[in-house]
Amino acid sequence: MQSTVVRYRGDSPVRDSGETVDTRVEDGKLLFERRWFHRGQSVYVEGRDVPRFPGHIHAITDEAIWVKRPNMERFRIYISQLARGKVTLKRRAS
């Protein structure tokens, strides 16, 4: 099985320290803010234009993460949005 690695680095205007967020997808898992996220994991999604909501990671692709909301709608988050800090993922207890 061939491993696909996609890396994005971005400066977030929200972060004051000028740090970059190393965000990548590897073997169907997402590395974001030094934490691994996988399909089926319970998360909180929040962002500048998105109110905080709970959900489950439905799918992880090279370009986007799909999160399923409690009302069964799916929400797409592009990897570049995570890298720039426009949207963030936080773990939650399942």
C-alpha cells in the first residue's frame, strides 16, 4: 500500500506568535497541531465564520476533512483552512 503525504504550512493571522501550523494527511489520518485525528473520532469544529459545533470525522482526503454534524449534515473543511488557522479541530470525549 502506497502512503500519501500532503503537507501544508500557513501563517494564521489569528496567531500572534507568528508560528506556522504543520498540517498533513498520512495513511488516512490527519496530523493537526501535533495531534493525530482519524475517521470516526469525535471532535469540536470552530472557526472565524463557523460557530462551534460537535461532530464526528466522516472522511479524510488529501484536500479536505468531512465532519458529520449531529443533524447528519456533512461539513467540509479544506486542509488549507486548517493550516491557515481559519478553522480548528479539537478532540472531545466520545
